Amino acid sequence: MERRTIGATALDVGAVGLGCMPMSWGYSRSQQRGDRSLRTVHAALDAGVSLLDTADMYGPFTNELLLGRVLKERRADVFVSTKCGLLVGDQHVVANGRPGYVRRACDASLRRLQTDVIDLYQLHRADPEVPVEETWGAMAELVAAGKVRALGLCAVGARPVRRGGTADPYEGTIRQLERVQQVFPVAAVEAELSVWSPEALERLLPWCGARGVGFLAAMPLGSGFLTGTLTPGGGFEPDDPRARHPRFTAEMMAANQPLVAGLRRVAARHGAGVTPAQVALAWVLGQGPHVVPVPGAKRERWAVENARAAGLRLTARDLAEIDALPPPRGSWD
């Protein structure tokens, strides 16, 4: 697989990563099976994936424990990214950016992951009660202590800041990034980017590119929609957040089918076996050499298919056709 470098220290990773959250958190719990998830991670590594993206809140904790079983055997093959800053309760999630908590959270993650060092440690959310510089300073101390190699900021779920008649979902994120950059370099930003969620292209992605900051593209397959495997009106299990998501109503899924149809047309030009999902990932990869899509997967088949997208090269015609597709319909909120 093609390799990419992210951050000023040139962290080396496979061009396509693996989002491990669906194995232990979110989506349908009935589909979360430990042994199958282990096979999926190993299959992804065998296909050239190296970046495994997790967080202490996924489970909580069980996703890191799962990956710890992999790292124990294959640490040299893995670039591990995990996150801190969110605490999970019975019915709520709250931010915690206190320095003491950050230090304890890192030590706990190291134990669960069965490793001596975390390659990329991300702040999952800034704590509104703690200056982000204090949280980031504690994370920087972890780098100095040799427990962490590089720091990142997760902007998945960023909320728009309204300015006049427009709303920029990443205005607040950029402000945070500029503040923490004064404390310690940001190696990577994780935020949503896909054909049906391209908002990061306007300001956040250029901000990263101009500063040598890597960009981890979360949900590059639109939470599964861009794979073309979801049927409008097919329904989701009650515990799956898509069951309550405005873009996953039967009406909106039907309205957004032209996006999937366009990806299918491009895939067909590249021969048998090329899928809409691979085209969607290749589009993300084409947004810059510092971009690494991190699609989630629970099954070996999907993890391997996603990894093979790294070898797909879209033509100028392909990109023009994708760019001409109708904008996605339906709110994310």
C-alpha cells in the first residue's frame, strides 16, 4: 500500500487507515463480535493498513482492550491513534480536560493497548471548563515523557459557528488549533470528510495543508451510505444512531441515491470488482497527500476492500463527474 506522511515529524502510515469504533461502540451492538473484529483488524494489517484509530470512550474501554490483543502480537505493524477527553456515563457523555485526568487516561490507555507508547494521542473534545491550552500542555508533557509520539485534535461532530448568514462548522476548531499550536505542534486533525460531507474542504483542510498538519478523514463512506449497500427504508436496529439521523430517513436516503449512482458509474469505468466505496475513498485520498481516510469496518471483507482503494487512481474525468454530482440533501443535526 502507498504510504503517507502526516505532521511536521513525518509520521509514516498506510494511505488508508481503519476506524475501529464500530467494533465496540455506536451502530448495531448485535453486530459487534470480538473474534470477528480481531480477524478484521488482522486482515486490514495484512492488506497494508497501519493506522488503527480508537478512543478510550469506545465501549467504553473495550475497543482499546481489543486492539491491545493485536498490538501484543503485531506492534511493529501498527500506528495506533487513540483519544482522551470524554467520559461516558449511563445516559451521557461529558468532556474532561483537566491535566490530572489526561495523565491518568494516558496511562490507562497504555495498559489496555499493551504498548509502551501511543503514536498519536488525540484530544477527543475540548472541555469548556478548562482552557484548552492547559489540556494540551498536559498532553505535551506525555510526549516529553516518551509515552506519546505526537498529538492530534479530533473535530468530529464540530458544531457550526454562525457568522452573518453563513455557518462554518470548523470555525471553532480552527480557533482551538491556533491556540494549541502556540503550546505544542499539532500533528494531525481528525474530522469528517466525504463526497456527501465535504465541508472540511473549504477552510479546515487548507489550514492543515498550509501548516504540514495531517488530516484523518473520519466517516469517509458517509456512515455506510456511500457504499451503496444500504436500502432506503430498510431500517436500522434501535440502538443504531442512524435510526434517528435526519439523513438516514427513507425519504432522505432515496433523495441522495444520485450520489451513489454517480459513484457506481465511475466504479464501472475502472473495471469489474471496483466498488462505489472504493471510489468514495479514492476521492478522499485525492484531496491532498496529507489526507488519510479512516473508514470504519466490522468485517474482514470490508476492511480489505477499503484498503484496496489506495491503489485506485481517479482520472480528471472521474473527479469532474463526482464534483458535478448534486449536493447531498438533509441535515446532519
